[in-house]
Amino acid sequence: PSSGIMWSITSTTAMAGRFALMTHARSASGVTMSGSTATPAVQSYKTLKGLLQEVSALSEIQGILGYDEQVFMPAGAAASRAAQKGALAKIIHDKSTSAEMKEAIDGVRGCEDDFDDVRIRANIRDAVDHYDKDARKSSELAQKEAQLESEANQAWAKARAASDFSLFSGKLTEIFELKKEVAALTRPALKDEPYDGALDAFERGMRAERLDVIFDELRTGLVPLLDAINAKKAADASIDAPHPALAFGEQWGTEAQAELSKSIAARMGYSFDNGRLDVSTHPFTGGAGPQDVRMTTRFSANWAEGFGATIHETGHALYEQGRDLGEEGLGLPSSQALSMGVHESQSLLWERMVLQSKEFWQFAAPLFHEAFPFTAEASAEDFYRTYNRVAPGCIRVEADEVTYPLHVILRYDIERKLFRGEMSVDEVPDYWVSRMKADLGVDVPDDAQGCLQDIHWSFGAVGYFPSYTLGAIMAVQIFDAAKAELGDAELRGQISRGEFTPLREWLRAKVHTVGSVYASPDELLTSITGGPVSPRPFLEYLTAKYSELYEL
């Protein structure tokens, strides 16, 4: 159940790559510079740093408003919250594009060589890039964007509850029209492919042309694997039949699920002193920076979904809590997540490489036996097989590893068609139904289980969905590197004993504290694995794992 999405989506634009550290002097302010003279660029950077941290603090307030809206806010406050978020967005935009900010930006533009510290270089590159994009958008447009997203989110919630897409289609049309306008304004260099501007906001450097190649390779590899699994299941229905003790039902008390989920999250390294776990319609991770990282999940008769969602969100939260708190990190661009795909790689690594491994259930099965005595007859192997059943269905967040990318590709195709004007919003429900039948052989019974199931479009996250599958691809590559460095047998043994600290600390050093020091996910992956983002290891992992599970 890959359910996570960051509520407070950080800017993920281009920034500094890999730089060699040279001999340096450190000024009293902590700014690292070449030589011993405080150049004009150094003075400008000191000013810029303060301005960026002020904007970051305001953005963190925005994150709290968003979290409260999804978790605690009374329904009657929807209109006032939309106005509040719109007003705050205007303030943030005005500060981000102020004359003082422009002066500081102009003072550091093209002056990275005045600094030796790779984080300062990254801060400058990203700050300049963010400013240039923000300056192309008026404060009125920023306010309109924030207010529309809040209104659209409320419309989506009502439409989903009623399973009636028509209650949301009007606002969704406005969302896509506005996102096209914003993409064209802020990223004019990408005008040849309108969707690239939306995609780049979440996955820096990624383009639709490259995604087409990646997704085509996935389709080519996944369809025959899924066909083989379905044929095996048709011939032998018992091959992945769940153990009777693990069947979904009301016997899985939500309070017991919550307590066990919290204990595993803490064991993984999540700090409840700097976060909390709540319940929401759609699990997500948000809050106000690395010192206040909140996450939500949901519990029901489907125990596997709730537990899996919590592990997934904990992966997101560990990334956030592990961000750099140093002098050139806290509240500055270099400490931000590199991209949403990288963020998803961290949640999916814990969910799929750890939770869905045989070793994890050697550790966790006894905990389930204790919390839910009726599961005593279910072995670790039974739990493992329950979490790794391939069963095409309507719901993305409940999808298995093999079919999940096909859910993402559907949403990607719809977004591109809407951006290109090849489809109207009113056509989305019928297109969704036909593609689900063609791609997965699934009949979609209603809008709630179809095109209204995801929250993303309602708050403007157009271009986000590809990050899920890119994250899954990266998760396999990063976990392979962890096994190589920590030792395959050693790491698996640690997981089987519930010893997660070595893996968490390795990820913290390789990914979390690195933040946005690299210019792209390809550069980050190359630093960790020796190569760029590639779907091949992902396909090899799925083929090997499910060939064994289904005796192909």
C-alpha cells in the first residue's frame, strides 16, 4: 500500500552539483569563502541567507495550516482557511520577490566560485533558480493558486464522499488551466512540451520524453510478468491464498493496529518528540520542517493497508527528520529534498525492500502474534506472502509492486493529455474506466474507486504521480548499494532482528543529510550506486522475487 504524499511540497528546482572542497577560511558569520577577503558576493550571501530563512519559516506555517486542514479543521472553516492560505501565499511570494531579495540574488548570481562550501554553492544556485521562477509569477497569481487549491481540495472531498465526479470537475478544470499557465510562466524554456514544466516542479531535470522511454520499458517488462502470474493463479488458485488467520475483518482492532504501528515507527528511528501520528482520509507526511515532522495513516479491517501506510509514511518522515540542521542547511535550499522521486524512494525502500521482505516478518510476526493472538498459527512466511500477493485492483494505494506502475502510467497519460488539450476534464471518468479494463483487466464500479481516489490533483500536484514509480526504481538501486556497502547477509540479518539503525544511518548519510547538494537525482544516484536512474534493476528485482513466489 504505497500511500504517501508530502503535504508541504518543497521546491525541487536545479541546484549545485558535486564540487571539490578546497582550502578555505571561515568568517565569523560561518560563511565559507575562497581566500580571506569578504567579497561583495559574501556580503550579499549573508543577506540572502537571512531572507531565505525568513521565507522558509513562513512556508512552515503554511505547512501547519495544510496539515490542520486535512486532519483537524472543522468542515465549516473551509472558506476561511482558503482565504488564510491565499493571504499567506501572497505574503510569501511578495517576500520571495521583494526588492531586497532581488538585490541579494543579483549580488550572488554567477558568484559560486567565491565560495568553497558545497552547501553554500547549492544554496546560491537554488535560490537564484527559485527567485527567477517566482519573479515570473505575480503575487496575485500566487494568491489565486493557493486559494483555488484549497477550494478544489474541499470540492474533491465532497465529490469523493458522494462518488460523483461532476462535483469536482469544475474545480479540476480550473486547476489544470492554472497549472498550465504557471508552468508556461515559470519555466518558459520548457514551452515545447507544456507538461515538462509541471513535471520539473517535482522531479527536477526529468522530461516527458525520457519518462516515455522509462515507462515503455516498464510496460514491456511488467505485462508478460503479470500475464504469467495471472496464468499461474488461474491454474492453481491456492498458490497465493492468504492464511485464514490473516483475513481482513473487524477482529483487527484499530487501536491495537495503531499501537503496533507506532512502536515499529519508533524502532525505525522516527522521533515522536519531533512529530506525531494522526489519522486522515489519505495518508501523508507534512508539518513544519525537520524539527516538526507529522504523519498520518488510516486503519480499518484491512490491517495490511494501515500497517503498510504507516511504514511508508515513516520512510518519508525519516527523510524529513534527517535533513541537515547545520549552519548552511536549516531553512535553506540545500537541506531540502532533492525531488519528490527521491522522497518516494525513501518511503518505498522501507515499505518494499524492508516491510515486504522475508527477513522483516521473521522479526515482526511474533509482534503480531502478541498484539493479535488469533494470528498465532500464521507463520512469518504466511505474513510475507500476504504482503506480496499480486492482485490487480482499482485502488492505487492498495496495489501490489507489479501492478502499481500501471496505475501511475494511467495518471501520467491523463495529465499529459489534459495539458496538451487532447482530452477534456469531463472525459476523464470514461477514459479511466476503459484504461483500467485494458491495462489491468479491472472493472471500476464508481468514481470514488476510480478517478476520485487520489487527493493530488485537488491541491495542484499535477506532475507528481511519476515520482512514485521513479521512487520505486530508485529504491531498488539505493537498497542494492546499501547491501553492497553494509553486506547483504549482514543487512538481512539486522532486519530479521528488527535492528534498523545501520540501514537508517546509512540512508541518513547517503541521502537525508545530503539534501539538494547534487543537481539532479541522476547525480545523487551516481554518487551512491555508480549510475543514473534506471528501470532495469527494478525489473530484475520484480522478476526474480515474483518468479520465486509464483513458481514461474
